Amino acid sequence: MPLVAGFDSSTQSCKLVIRDAETGASVREGRARHPDGTEIDPAAWWHALRSAVDAAGGLGDVAAISVAGQQHGMVCLDEAGRVVRPALLWNDTRSAGAAAELIEEAGGGGAGRRFWADAVGSVPVASFTATKLRWLARHEPANAARVAAVCLPHDWLTWRLAGAPGLAALRTDRSDASGTGYWSPATGEYRLDLLERAFGRRLAVPVVLGPAEAAGTLDPTALASSSPSASPSSGAGPPSGASPPFGAGSSFGAGPAAGGVPLGPGAGDNAAAALGVGARPGDVIVSIGTSGTVFSVADAPAADPSGAVAGFADATGRYLPLVCTLNAARVLDAAAGLLRVNLAELSDLALSAPPGADGLVVVPYLEGERTPDRPSATGAVHGLTLATSTPAHLARAAVEGMLCALADGLDALLAQGARVDRVILVGGGARSAAVRRIAPQVFGRPVVVPPPGEYVADGAARQAAWLALGGDAPPDWSPAGAEEHSAHPVPAVRERYAAARDRVLDRVESA
């Protein structure tokens, strides 16, 4: 019974699952929090990863490891492998102006967007690594001058697990590379000319691996060491320390680890989630986490010049056209905070109000928005009357507004030719009974909700199992016990939302 380990280094925390490689059965797990913010010292990720390993009882008995992580973030390294500055995360919008510059420099308007969509499958937005590099070059020239290599959060963690053996050993996968803005899913090649266009010069970048290629092997001393500071003045080279390398009582070199533990290529979080739920062509996954994502597994790459659909790659060798919103589960958190209730009480309130909340609409652009690309937008409430001024109406409108924004993403996928055989609802927001029951009314389709789980970490573990077991495809770990929800669509909900949304967007355009 070989065991495998999968990490999810997300925006909020690091989760580790250890599973049976053949069946996917859960053996144990661990987790640790990340600090809040959109600019994070990568040393915090490493500390959380090590804490998650300790909480899970170590890695001494695993046969393979893979790390999935938040997509797009910018980790800049100097020639000695030291982190130059805190990493900018996917949800840091300071590079919105840089994204606009890159589109304008490629011809502006529709021509500029078409250029980028044809080149790399996606139109630049503030989330992408290329735009963050442009921001760095413009605003922090001294730091920019020190950068020798750029990688992504999961690349850096995998590299650290391998002992940080030099910049030439940096590795990534197709899914995360496809979100940089300088790698093409259609050709499978870097566009280093576009990296140079963004940053002003070329940098070392990770080698892009296939879905079941090893990124190296685990350094037996890596987890034993204290992590070096990620500050610009930090030292280089593998750290040293004396704590047990794989958790108390573990024994590296015993059992399946005897030949060295291979490290998987890893994946971006959404690609890992698709792998974790066993998504196949025809499935559309709606993930409600810190961000909201709507994506499908496809056999051909996407290239949407409108920028609504990002043409990413998946973790199996296929493609992952994706729509991302900045506002998802935190909309529920904000509504619960405003009403001074917990999330379960918010759900009950929402379900006590009628569909459409009697005309009350929440446009949930609480952190700006990525799709549509309006980083300066704010949220709005429309249709407030004496009759709708109740906690139940506001709770219902918040849930419906969040789901309507995601339904706009589903429409964008359909416009790009996506096939929708079923909608799979995952993420922390899917734990809300109101979200599960209202979703089919808004999406207009039956919704499948797998049991609550760590599907990004599960996807990483499934990739590790593919590496450990070999074969042409990952093992079948289809989650059991999924709920199926269906309901008559309520078109008026989306119609009212669309009218309110357009008023918000018009206000932003005229500001």
C-alpha cells in the first residue's frame, strides 16, 4: 500500500493530505495558516508547509510528493537563489495599469487583446505574472536589477523540497506556466520575447514538465532545516538545522522512500482541483474559495480576445479554459459580518427569503473585479425598499449575487464552445446549504456537489500517485457520496442582476 502526499499551498493556508496511492483512501492530514495579505514573504509558505508536515505526522512513509499552489504569484530570485522581495500574489491588483500598458503596446483595444490571446491564450490582467514583472520594473528598479529568475509559489516550494539546488533546477508544470503570460498552452513553449517585453530583459524560468514527470527528489535534510529569511538581505544556499526531517518518529529511507522520494511537477490550484474531483471533458467546475472560478476540461486550447476566458492548461495534458472572479466566499463572509451572524445562520436566512429576494440585488465587487476586468470597481446594493430591508433579503441577495457573477463565467465558457454535461460545485463556499440549493436556480442546470474535501491537495496527491504508480493516466479516485441538486431556473434573478451589474460597470467607466 504505497502512500503519497499532496500539498495545497493556497492564499489562506497550507493543507497536506496523505493518501493510499491506489485507492485514494485518506490516511492522515495536516494544515497550517498563511498570513493575510496580497504581498507575502515566501518564508511564511515554507514555515506553514513544515508545520503541516509536523501536524500530519511526517512524510517518512510516502512514495511520492506533489505541491499544488495558488496560481500566478511572482517569486523573484537573485543569482544565489535568494528571494529578492516579498511575493506578489494573484489577488494583488497593483499591476492593473501594467496590464493595460501591455495590451496598449501590442496594438491597443481589440487588436492588443487579440495579440495576447493568440500568443499565450489569455489577455493580461493584474493577476498574471507578466504584469507583476512590469510593475516591478517600473516601480522598484533597484529590486528589479537584482532579479535573475522568476518562478511561481508552487515552483518555489517544490524547489525548496528538493534542497534549493540552484536556479537551473527550477521546475513547473503546464497549468501554472499557462498563467504567467509568457508561456503558450497551444505550442507548449515559452514566449521569452513577451517576458522581455514585460520586464525589460530576459530571466531564467522554470523548466516546464509533463503531467507525470518528476521535478526532482526530496532532499532528506530539507524539512529538517530552519528556513532562511526571504528578505532581500537573506543568505543563500540550503539551510541547516537539527530537528527530525520528516516528523517525530519517522524514518527516511524506510519502506517506499528507500530509493528517494520523487517530487511531482505540481499544478496550479484550479488544475489540481479538476484532477482532485476527477473532472473529464464535458465537466464544468465552479469553485467558490477566496476567488471564484469557473472552468472546464477541454481537448483544445482556448484563445478569447475579450479576455473573459483565460486559456490555461490542465494537469493531465489537456486544457483548462477558465473564468476567474476576485469575489467569492468572502462575499458570504462579508454579508455574515454585516448581519452579525455566522455562515450557517446566513444560509438559513437566505433560504427563508424568496428567489430573487423580491428585487433586492447585490453586485459583489467588494475587492474590485477581475472578470469583468474592473480592479477599481466596488460593490453595490440595488432595489432596497422598506419591504426588502430585512436580514433575510440581504442574505439571499448576497448569495444570488455571488452565484450570478459565476454564472456570467459559465456563459463566457459556453460562448467559447465549452461542453457542459454537468456542473461540479466545490470550494469552501459550497459548504453553504443556501449556495448548494440556490445554485441550480441561477445556473439553470443540475449541480453535483462532492463531499466537502481538500480537492486541490487531493489533486496534488493524485498526481503524486500517478508518478509513483506509473501508467498513461492517474489512478481513478472518483469521490463518492456526491449530492445532486436540481431546481427550476429562475431567469428573473439573473436578469435583475445583469441590469444592476451594468449600472455598476457604467459608473466605473465614467469615473
